[in-house]
Amino acid sequence: MKPVTGLRKAATPKAAAATLLLAATIVATSQSAASAAPCDDRLVGWGTVPGYGLSTTTGGGDATPQTITTLEELERYGGDATPRVLRISGKITTGSYAVDIASNKTLIGADENATIHGGINIAPGSSNIIVRNLNVEGFWPDSGPDDTISARGAHHLWFDHLNIWDAGDGLLDLTKGSDLITVSWVKFWYTDPSHPHRLASLNGSDANDDEIDAGKLNVTYHHNWFADLVDQRMPRVLFGKGHVYNNYYTTVDNNYAVGAGALASVLIENNYFKKTNNPHQFMYVRPSYITARGNVYDQATGLRDTGAGGTGGGVTPFTKPPYPYKADNAHKVPSVVTRCAGPTL
């Protein structure tokens, strides 16, 4: 009888083991490559929306980057009328006041150690400003600027990949009719539990500022990490349409996380609340609206207000942001945010 041909020869145990090892190596390499994927550096959200004569937020644009290392340089170049990309290297201490930053500027840290100790202020009437890849440390408990970062009456702002902590009052306050803003990949935290004002970020300073704020304060918060000892305002939104998605909340024993009031309409989606008190709640008597979808409440307690709040009515749901975005599944938020929030670019 002729031998049968065309059949594959049985693998030896040694060959089979080698094949399995190769397959495992390919899978492990693929998983490692996926976990080491670059952190997202794209502008998404309200900061991309046209308005006030601008089509989007570009900061200093394609201006040649210039490295700055001193307070004098930050004041001179950050506050002038020329579009600039300012590459901050080392640590700059501002002292008892916040340094004004004027229109058409990009402030970006040279590396993960770049730090502003004190505060920066987006000057009233300014626009088209980007602040990225920086540590911003407040002066608490010493005397210094109340807010580590503030913007009053400014528009088209992007705060991205920042590490902000220990403000005297607020870590990132957006007030006085500020508008069209994106806050992304920022870590907010405090170090002293006895600090009475452990506040993250407010949008609007007063529930009766209709003349200044009505129709403004439109802000996107995505992939931020509200971490150690933050007590409230994560964020607090008044008047505007707030989009709060894919944020990670690990603060415990806090007052509340997201607050909505005074004609605000807020979309809260695909966030991860871990052991957080009052994940989202209405504030003040004036009407507001909260839409919540796709969130994870991991041992979270307290209020999860939705629908229409306050008295008087008239505020409609905000469910379709006017810009393209893709929200991650909430269960992926802890890993991606803890890996990429802060100065990781």
C-alpha cells in the first residue's frame, strides 16, 4: 500500500510548546502596546465651537516656541499682545499674586516637572488661550493667590493635562461671562484635610448674575481626575450648558461632586464615581436641568439628581453637544484617567 500523502505531520511536544510560547508572546506584546498607547492630546468639546469671531481655540498657533524659566519672562511674554508659544521649564514662583495671561498664548510645560507655584489669571477680555502639560501648585496654607487658575470674562480656553493642587480657594474658576471652554485630563487635589475651601472648579460665581452670565459659561469637562480631599465643585455649573463626561471621582467624605443651578443644563455621562458623596445634585432655588446617563456609581452615596430642578421651570435638557466626541465606556475610565491625567504629554 502506498503511503498516504498530504497529511500534516503531528507536532512534537517540544514544537507544540514553542508554538504556544510564541502565541503567548504575541498576545502579551499586543496588550503591552495597547496599554502604552499615547495619551490623548486632541482638543474636544466647547473649546472647539465657533463664536465671538473665532472658529476654534488655537492659542499661540504655529509661533516658534520659546523657553522661559523666570517670573519676569512669564510676565513679559505671557501678558503682551503677540501670539506666543511659551515653553515653561523648571519651577516659576509667582509670589502673592497671579500672573496675567493675554490672548493668543499657549503655555506648555517642557516636561512633567514644569511647575508654576502660585497662580495664573486669564485676563478679562482675553481669548484663544491654551494651558497644557503643567503642574500648578497653590500657596496654601501660606498667603498667595486665591485661585491657582482663574478666568474672568474670557472665551475659547483649553486647560489640558494639568496637575493642580492646594489653592487658597478654587483650583480652576471660570467666571464673569467666560465661555467656550474645554477642561481635559486634569488632576485636581488637595493635601490638607483641615483646609476649609477644598474646591475644584466653578462656572459662574453668583446665581443672580444673569446680566453677565446668561447664555455663556458653556464648558466641557472630560477625562479629569477629581482626587484626594476635593470637597465640592467638580464642577459646579451655573447658567451654561455643561458637558461632564469620562471623569474619575475618587474623593471621599466630600460634600458633593457635580452641582447644577441657576438656569444651567448639564449632561453627565459615562463618569466613574468611586465612594463619592452626592455624585450630582441641584443647587439653589432657581431652575436647572440634569441629564445623567452611562455613569458608574461604585459605592457612591447620596444624591443623584436628574431631570428638572429648582422652581420656575423653563430649562431644557442638554443631550446633544454641538461638537463631535466619543465617550469611553465608564468602566474604562479609572485605568485611562489615572494613566493619562496630569502632565504626561
